[in-house]
Amino acid sequence: MKELLLYMAKNLVDDPDSVTVTETEDEEGKVLELHVAEGDMGKVIGRQGRIAKEIRTIIKTVAQRTGEKVTVEIVE
């Protein structure tokens, strides 16, 4: 899951070297925190959050196939 999120984010931003994903656990399952450069936040979020919503949808779909619960958070 982490690799898929990294792949998608690196292809969206201008500075792919600054993209990192941190994986943690909480009571509901895995949490993937996506960190990008400040100037690339708009590219990852998109207009009205459309790109961020689609990223979350793709990750959730893949996670459901493997029986996991995964949440994506985009942080600065």
C-alpha cells in the first residue's frame, strides 16, 4: 500500500524527491501519512479535493481486497 501511494504522489508533484509516506497503526487500522513539499500540496489535493479523494478511494479499494483497513492523511 505504501509503495502504491508513493508511486501515485511522485507522479503528481514537481519535486518527487520530497515525497515521503509514514505508516502508523491506530485502533481502526493502518494510517498512511503522505508528506509532500509545501509548493506541491495543491497538486496532491486538487481542485475541491478531487485528487485527494481519488487517491483515498484507490488505496481503500486495494486495501479491501487484501482485508486491511487503511486511511490516507495528507500532511505538510
